[in-house]
Amino acid sequence: MTSERADRPVLDAPIRALFERVAALSDGRKPDLAAIGAALVELAADVDYLTPWMRRLDGQSGAVPIHAPARGPRLTVVHRSEGQMSAVHDHGTWVAISPIVGVETHRRWRVVRDDGAPPRVELADDRALARRDVATLLPPDDVHDHGHLAGRGPAAHVLILLGDQQTRFTRNEWDPATGRHRVLVPGDGGRWLASEPMPSETGAPSSLAVRPAPGRAGSGRSRA
Ligand SMILES: [Fe+2]
């Protein structure tokens, strides 16, 4: 597990190795997402090391940060339960995702901008990610959703590696069922699940909006 010193975290060897590789592959230039994805797959295959991290979720839908510095790349274990998909969203930074166990649906959406109309999304790609698979995205071609679709195997626990703290950025989310688009201002983590109603146009949560109950200590609901 990761422990803390007064000034900086001391990372377990597998995590330190990943972040050293990521630093070399993303330092001051366009990230090499193919190589970053391969490094993430290598870590995701280490189920023995990652099992204690997955157990922190206790089978509940949620996210547990493994390494989350103030800025720069960060790593999280994420689980969405049977039949749960995220909202359609972007991150404002590069991302790589790879299952540790289970099958994660990962769909990419094309943004269509008609004159005078809010941007809308059309399905562009639909993948079922299993062990040793990876998906990577680089803005601006990074609108996606992910999670579990019924009938596609067991719900996954995945590693998600983000290039930076996503809530620093102005981002977007959509509801393809209604066509609604929403701008997420910095600090807004967005909806955890597509099934949650979008907040009202005023920015206040809808009276119908129900957030999932908080997970166990250490799990978070900021979308990953
Ligand atoms: Fe995402």
C-alpha cells in the first residue's frame, strides 16, 4: 500500500515503476499513449498486488485512489456494479483504462456540432474490454462512457490512469437518451452514473437527483 511521508508519498514498487515510465512517456510533450497503455496493462495483470486495493471497495460501486498528487498523472481503482454505466463525458486530459478483473464496456462518442444547436453525440465505437485490453483517449477526441452493460460478463474492476486532476478543467457531459449537454465547471465531478438525472439548467441538483450512498471510507465518487 501507499504510505505518506511528511513531504511526499512513498509509493509501492509496482506503482513507482508505473509512474516512472509514465513520466518518461509524457514529460513536456504529447504523451505516448500506446506505451502508457501497455505499461498500465502490465500493472493491471498483477492481480495479487491489486487485490487489496479492490477489496477496499468491498464490492460496492465507487473509486479508490492509489496515487493522487495535486497535479499530474494519477491512478485509481474503479468499479461500477452490474448494469451501471457512467455518464457520457470527457476528462480534459489524456486517460488510459484497463480491467484488472471482469469486463468493462468502453464506448467512444462522436461530437456533432450543428449550427446554432447544442453539441450532440453519436456512438462511434463500442468495445468490451477484458484482462490485458486497454483503451486510451486524448482530447479533443475523448468523449466516452464506460462501466458495465448487462449480458457482457461480470462487472469489472479497472485501473484508470489520468494525465492530471480532471476537475481543474472545464469539461462536458451528455445524456444521449435526451440529447442534453452540460458544461462542467472546474470543481464539478459530474454524474457518477448515466442513470442519475442531470442537474437543472440553474446548476442546482434536480429535485429528482439521487446520488448513490457514499462507499466505504477511502472510496470516492468523483468520476473516473
Ligand atoms: Fe472516463
